[in-house]
Amino acid sequence: MITSFQMRAARALLGIDQKRLAELAGVSLPTIQRMEASDGNVRGVVDSLIKVVDALDRSGVDLIGENVRSDSGGRGVRLKQPGPPPKFEEPKLTD
């Protein structure tokens, strides 16, 4: 399974927007938008999900599953905890 967070991170690594991912995968833009709006694991039609994962793979993204090692080298992104990353707060400036 792929999470919505992985999809957004994969797009960021590739420097593409939702429209371009839709084109690469052969699915509609609203499909990508719905997938990325999912909480946690992406929900949707299995065929569409397979097309998106395949498009990311062809584009050079290696999706790393939960509790899976990544020994093949290369760059990647993995959250330490499942779910959304914690909110970052800007440090407050003092006089």
C-alpha cells in the first residue's frame, strides 16, 4: 500500500505537480486529488492505484513500505512515525 504522504513526497522528489502525475499514470487529475486527500493509506480503485505506483516507479521513485529495509542505495524519504509529520512551529524572535 502507498500512503497519501508518500504520494506527495514522491511528487516533491520528482518536482512534478498533481496534473503531471495524472498524465504519467494515465488517470484523471481528480483521481490523484482524491488519492492524496486520503487519510493514511490511499483509497481508490485498485487499477488506478497500480497505475500511479507504476508511474512513480518508472519515474525513479522507490516506495518504501512500513518496516521494510532499503538496502539498494539511492535517496529516499521515510517518516519515523506513520501518519502526518508533526507541525513545525517557527521560533519566536525575542528582543
